[in-house]
Amino acid sequence: MQYAEKCAAVIFDLDGTLLDTLEDLADSMNAVLANSRFPQHPVDAYRYFVGEGMAMLVRRALPGEAAASEVVEAEHLAAMKEEYTRRWADKTRPYAGVPEMLDGLVSRNIPLAVLSNKPEEFTATMVEQLLGRWSFREVCGMRPGVPAKPDPTAALAIATCLKVEPAVCLYVGDTATDMKTAVAAGMLAVGVTWGFRDRDELLASGAGTVVDEPAELLDLV
């Protein structure tokens, strides 16, 4: 599907879309699990733990009896935030081709934004330190009082701030959560396959198109 002549802005997910964060997330959570003498998980398992916020990641990583306890979950969420604060920049980098893709969008004067279910403090810091070469008009992580994706509230608020109609926004992400967000917001849903999930999940969740390389996004604007 081509979106040329329709796209007025691009909103990106962060993890699995712009930044490859998987190993740092896995290493951080596994360190927390090891400290509690809980079983750890292979890095690839975290592809299916992430996407709906850090609290959900912790819940999915904990063994069943621990995840059933709100107190235990809260303790491990706090520990995960502390561990991730120390580790988030160890291995995380932009995906190959993302810098060139962002350069291309900027050269076309396309307004850019980031919307993530990662906690606000991590989202803002990571965009500033790893993607600071590019001007993102809005950078939004998970924050109190704002529903997480796939609720469209934050995506629609970004469109309002950018002064564009949702129907001419691309929402670009790598998970079902992202595609459902785009559909709920009335945006153009673009799935990417270089992230954490596969093409079938993206299409089943409402992707209007799926791209395999960052450069392909430039053909949609």
C-alpha cells in the first residue's frame, strides 16, 4: 500500500522500531530474576514479554506464583527500573538503516514523534542520547494518567500537538500493540519486521503495509 501524498507526520514506536533494546532489557530483567533465585529466560523470549509496558514485562518474566502477588510484582518492577537505569545503554543502538531513514524524513520536512509504552523517564533519555541528531516534535512514554497503547489517547494527543489530522499520520511499530494503536487512532498503520515480532502478527493486527527495511518507509511519504 502506498501512502504518498497523504502522509503529514510520522509517529514511531521506540523499542523494536527505532532502537534495538532487546539485550539490555533481557539482561536487566534476568539480573533481577537471578537476584531472587527465579529462573531466567533466553534473550529471544523477551521479544514476547515487551510491548505493553515495563510492568507487563515484569509480570510475564516472573514465575506464575510470584506474578500472582501484587507485592512481589511491585518489588520486582522497582528492581527492574533500577537495574535498567544502570544497563540501558550497554548494547542498545539504533537499528541499521534507521539513521539514514530519519535523515530522509527530515529532508522531506516530515514532522516526527515518538510514542512508547516504555516509562517516560527512559523514553525521553534514550531519545535524547541515542537519537538526539534528529528533531522529534513530541516524545511520549508511559506516564501517570495517560492510558497505555493500544489505547489511542496519546497518539491522538500527539496528532493534535503536531496540528495534523490522524488520517494523515503514519504510526510505525513492530508489534500488535502498535498496529492496534494506529487503527484505534484512525492513523495509517505501518509494521516493521526488523523488530521483535513477525509479519503475520502485524498484518493480523491491522497493518496497512509492512516494511522489511527502514529505507522503505521513505517510499510511503
